[in-house]
Amino acid sequence: MSARDYVGAPVSDRLNLEEIIQGLAGDLKALRAGDISVGDAQARAMLAKQIFNGVRIYLNGISILSGAAKEAKRELS
């Protein structure tokens, strides 16, 4: 597996994964406190599942594309 490029920004930052995970943790706390219903919690969990499915597809695509990429040749002037 190739090394990750953290020069620009980690993938987790670009996709706001920390915010999504914190939101899910907040939903769990709200559910336990009785602030949201079980149905609301389930709907939010299903949305999160779809977001993470998209993240998985994104990461697989990046992996496939980077694996198939050819190194660019530099011409010396």
C-alpha cells in the first residue's frame, strides 16, 4: 500500500469525518437523555451509514487511481 499524502490535508479533514463522528456521539447522548426519539436516532444513523459508504467508495477510488497512475518523467532543459 502506498504512503498517504498528508501535505495538503488528511483525507479525514477534507471529508469532515471528525465532525460527523462527533455528531453521531452527540446523537447517542441525546437519545440516552431522551432529547430525540429512537426513530430520529435511527434516521440519523442511516444517513451516517450512507456518508461512510461514500467515504469508502471515495477511498477505494483514490486507491485504485493512485495504483494505476504512472510516474511522470521530467525533462531536463
